[in-house]
Amino acid sequence: MKPEKNNYNLELSHEMTEKINRQKILEEDIYQVIEHAERTGRRTLNTENRH
């Protein structure tokens, strides 16, 4: 469920959707993490691929 207060459009592949469902990760939680990172500037970085 996409929170109405942000403007993010989360696009997940079918495989990723299946993975987050198996791991019981809520899409709403993903939006909350993105919002927190944007608001605080605290983010993670994969040093191998810079993503």
C-alpha cells in the first residue's frame, strides 16, 4: 500500500514482489524506509556497485 503523503512510484519486478512477499516485507514499510532516508539523509551504499 503506497502512503498518500509521498510522491514515490515504487516499481518492483515480479521476482522482487515474490521475494518481499516470501520474506513478509510490506510495501508500506519500503515506502517508510525511503521516506526516512530522504528526510534524514541517512542512506546505505553498496560499495561494490555504488547503488
